[in-house]
Amino acid sequence: MSPDELKALIDATANTAAEAYYWWATGLMVCIHAGFMMYEMGQSRVRNVLASGVKNILAFAFMIPTFFLFGWWLYWAYGTGNIFLPDASAEYAQYYVPWSEGMGPNLQDNASGVFWAAFVLFSATVASIVSGSVIERIRMSSWIILSVLVGSVVWIIAAGWGWSAGGWLVTGWGYHDVGAAGVVHMISGFFALGVLINLGPRVGRFNSDGSANDLSGHSVPMTIAGLMIIIIGFFGFLGACLLYPSPGVSLTSADAGWLTIYGTPTTLSAFAFNTLMSFAGGIIGAYFITKDPFWMMSGALAGIFCAAAGLDMWYPGTAFALGFLGGVVIPYSHKMITSWGIDDAVGAVSVHGTCGLIGVLAVGVLLGGYPSAVDGIPAISFTGQLVGAIAMGLLGFIPGYVVSWILKQCGILRVSDAVQQVGVDSEVPVGAYPETLQSRDYS
């Protein structure tokens, strides 16, 4: 898509109907963060519950001003084909610097604010995904640094690379990832893996012989309810992955109607069929393997992520099969990661990293040769999807590992073992539960 076509596409969305659509999609996405907060608090032991909740609240809050200051600009600065250095001369990069007309209450612009808001919620989702993996032992100040890094910098560079019509992965390799299996889920999963290597396990997670102990959370009902609320939020997330041009506007790449982030035609029906089928497949696959409600509801997410990259094109039965595969794979992937001595408290690396990888590669395997509807963009290929997967894995892992290593060397990455024994809630000025429950031993 040429810059002129991209501008036409943005202009076409600038109407009040589209503005209302993204407003409510963004509102639904807040459910993702309510769900993640419940999910992580349920997976925490009583002495860590509030610290896990506070960690989510702060990550969400810090994401908004940092994404305003530089995150949104980065998307446009990496959406013109640049790989390493941002393109500050790009038209929309200049329009979305924080002091520009595009970043204020311009009554003539019905698109910029709601698009920015939707992307802010994408960013907060990335941070929330990482958040669960590090509960019960990360220092709050370091968590804020890492959440801003992954949410307002790393993932949005990935979006510029592979979730923008002008990104180098799209224009050079035909990378296809409409539901963000790579640019959100692989990034967050592999970023979490890099952090976990340096963060180390919770006290008591592993024995001297390397065997693992189960550090169960205090409320499975809260956990699985939180996971279901995340699913509600993901309907807003996936809805905001679509573009909504005005009726009667004709573009070179596609007629007016629902478009993917790449400007290719799609429908809400395609997303509805394939989201629900992959959701169900993930639950059923995990049920056959474990019968554990935690993994069943994690399987619902995993199933959607395995189908996410091709939501616009799957036959619904294929989406179900991919979802089923995700539900089957995640317990084994988590077991393998645990065998490496890595303590992922909620299985985020497996659910998001492993299944995001499956989702990206599945498009290359099953949809290879499918032509793009946009002039100048190559057809889908396994090679293009593999290049995209490698790029997403490295872009997620390297910053997560390097910055957490620096924080570790500074002695500020992890709370002390003594604090862990007492509970990280000792740093929160209120108690989570009545004294009779708080005093029980949930170690």
C-alpha cells in the first residue's frame, strides 16, 4: 500500500460511526486487564494477592502516558520499511509527536484519538501478559521499567514491522498476522522468557535435585473467572484489529468495507466464526489432556492465539483444529519450560509464546501461496512467516533478557528471599483478607 493509499485509508475511517466503534472496542479491552488482574491474584498465594493486583494497576497506568509520549510515534516511524532506526521523517510520525495537532482534542479529526486509545490497550495487554509470569518475586520499580519497555517500545516496533501495511516484514516477505499472534503474543511470551531467566524462581519452587514443587494460588475460582473475563475483552481486542472505512469510499487495494490492518478485505463474520471455534477447540483440547480447569481456560486463550494470525481466512473447522492443538500443547510446553528451571507462575510463555509461534507458522503452512489483495505485497509463504516468527522471537527475547540482566546486576530486579517468605503484600499498606484467612499458611 502506497503512502497516499494509507492516508486515504486513515481519512476514510474518520467518521463518527468508526469513532464510536473503536470507542466501544477500547472499552471492551479494559476487560482484558480486569481479567488479568483477577487471574494473577487468584494464582497468587494469600500473602501476595494485593501486590499482584497493584502491579497490574501500575503497569496499566504507566502505559498510557508513555504511549502518548513515544509509543504511538514509534508505530508510524517503523511503518515505512525501517528495521533498526525509526523513520522520523515519515508523515504520520511527524503528525503523532506528542505536541502535534494529531495528539490533541482536534474536533476535525474523528480517528486519531480512538485509534491511539485502541493501541494503548493493545500495549497494556502486552504488559499484562508478561505480568502474570513474574508474580510473587519481582520488585515493583523494576516491573514498571520492564512493563513500559515491552508495552510502549518493544511490541509497537514489532507492530511497525509486521502489523503495518508499510512494515518491512509485510512489504518484503508478505508476513500475515491479522490477529497479532506474533506482534503481541510472541513478543510478550518471549519477552517474559528473557526476564524469567534472570529473575529466577520463587522461593520453594524447586528442590535441590531440580524437581519442582507446586506453588498453588489461593483461589482457582478467581483464576478461571478472570480468564473468562479476558476472553470477553479479546472480542474488543480482535474487533479493534479491523479497519472501518466510510461507505462509498473506494481504495485501490479494496472496496470500502471491513479491512484488516493490512488493508485487505474481511468481514466480522470471519472473525466471529474463527474466534469462537478456536476458543472452543482450545478448551476441549486441554480438557482431554488435563481435566484441570486452569489449563482448560488457558486453553481457550491458547486456541485463539493459534488461529489469530489467519482469522480472516480460516475455514472454521481449521480454526477449531488449531485451537484444539493449542489446548493440547500448552501443558507439555509448560512442563518443558519448568524442566529448564524456569518458574513461569501462570504459563504465559507457553500460552502466548508457544501458541503465538504456532499461529504465525500455521499461516505459512496452510495458507502459503495465498495472494495479497494489496498491490506490491508478496503472497503469503512459509518462508515469510518463518522470517516473521524469528524476528518476533528475537525482538521479544533480547530486550527482555538484556534489560532484566542489567536490573539484576544493579540488585533491583527481585525482592529478597526474606520478603518472599513474609509475602510481597508486606509492602502494601492494607490487608487483602480478614485476619482469620490472612493468618493461614498457604505456602
